[in-house]
Amino acid sequence: MKIAEIDKNFKIETKINRPNIQFYNSLCAPFKVYGVFYENGMFRRIPEDVAKSVSEGVAHLHANTAGGRVKFKTDSPYIAIHAKFGSVGKMPHFALTGSAGFDLYIKEKYASTFTPPFDIVDSYESVIDLNGKKMREITINFPLYSEVKELHIGLMRDASVLESEPYRIEKPIVYYGSSITQGGCASRPGNSYEALITQALGINHINLGFSGNAKGEKAISEYICSLDMCAFVYDYDHNAPNIEHLKSTHERMFKEIREAHPKIPIIMMTRPKHTITSEEKIRHNIIKATYENAVALGDQNVYFIDGKALMRYCHNEGTVDNCHPNDWGFYSIARALINVLKNKIKL
């Protein structure tokens, strides 16, 4: 028997008009969730108690599902979602498809977007029709700036559902940084730079971007040290409240991560911006000094990318507001990182 037949709490009421639709909880096998985990009724990127120990801002943002994905295989001729939210991110400079939408990939190629309605409050459902019934490798990316309480996936009732192929490297790259790291303002989740890298290289990732609240705190550094990862990328220049704060935290954070992970590649970046001010140049030099000091001490697996190189393909045209990248900007950032990562991680 189907679980919905013996427990009515699992039955999803839907207005989606597709033959024999059956909804499945994304937390149950054979579905596999990456980048987020379920705790206290919500998908989260870090444990709630850790988030509260870092700052009020991180406590507010840690349940935004940036970097979350669910992977599976199916031969269903359509895929639907039924999502419930704790909060919905709505901003004037950010497409709702990016802040609150899910998008669909077939074998790492973009297929379509589950577009939320403009008047979304706390839930929505959407369906994407595919070209006939055949087995496909599916990835659904979670919203970048919203809290997801539930995600159910709708498939044709008699369709096969299988576990997905693993990533070429299951051990994740961990990214830490600002709103740009979190994905603002990509037009959809699959266009964040981390997602683009995962699609290109087949490496799992965890997104620890905290909009306006990445400040290199000791508590978040300790948590990151505890993670099992294949590489670490960090950029929180935008969120450091002043030059002194950046100087007092940036190298300390590097040393803590390096002590915990002596062999992984560590990449540090300055704010992604093609033309910088005199103050931004000082910040740039602080970050570069962390890198140069590490190299002088013999570290052979540390790398530095400046903001001009990150925006090489688009200059400042790659932003929506001279700060947050548009899709072109995220592509440019991804290419700069791919050029380093593809040679430093065994694929």
C-alpha cells in the first residue's frame, strides 16, 4: 500500500492536473538531499544552535536553503513540486525565481524552473512536463533566500524512482561569505556560482553564504573546521564592518581552517568588483597578505583570486546594482574558480 493510503497526513492535496500523480517526501529514499539537512521542522544549512551562537543575523539566515539540492532518477513524463515555506524572500532587485523558486536539471543540464506565483505567501506547487517517459537523472535546486519547511515531489504513480548517481566527488567544497556567496541576485538557484561549479565539475558543495552577516566569527570558523570537505573557498570582505575587523579576522580564520585541514586547497577572494576604491584597495591588500604570509611559510595549497579576475568576463556590467552579480557575473566568478579548482582537486 502507498503511505498516503494508510496515513492521511502524508496525502498531498493538489490542484495539479496530471494523470495518476503521486507525491513523495523528498527526505525519503531513494531521494537524496545535498547541501542542507532537516532539523526541527525546517531544512537548514547549519545546526540551529550553531547559528544562534554566531549572531542574530546568521540565526535568521541559516535556514535559507541556498545550495540545497535533491537528486534522484525517474522515468516519469512530468515532475511536480509541492513546497511549504517558513519565510519567502522578496526583494526589488532579485528575481523571485531565484530567491524563492526551485529549478530543474536533467543530468546537470538546465531544463526548466518551478516558478512561484508573484503573490506567494507560504506555499506553492508547480509542474514541469518532460518529453515522454524515459529514465532521467534529476536535480532540483532549492531557493536561495527562502526557508523551506517541506518539499514533496510529484511523479506519475507507476513511474520508477531510483537513487541518483553520486557526484564525481561527494566530499563537498565549502563556500563561506556574503550575500554574493549566498546567491544574491541570481535569476534562479542553478545560476549561483557554486551551482555552476558543481554542474561543471561534478563536485558536491555546501553554501555558507550569510547575507550581510559573514564576519569571520570564531563560532562559524570552529563549525567550518568540523566539516569534512575537499576544498574551502572564502570571501567576506563585503561584510567585514571595517578595515580593522577584516585585518583581525581574515588571517586568523585561514590559520584555523588550515590547522584543521592541512591538505585541502584553500582559496581566498576579494570582493568581486572590476574597479575598486582606495578603501577597497586596502581591504584587497589585507586579503592578499594572508595569502602571501601562507606561501612564505611554505603552504603549497593556498590560492588567491582578486575581484578584478572574478569579474573578468563582465566587468561591472555583471551586477544588478554595482555589487550583487547578475547571471553573467555569477558565470564570470564560476569560471575564475573553475580554472583553479579543476587543477587542484583530483577529478
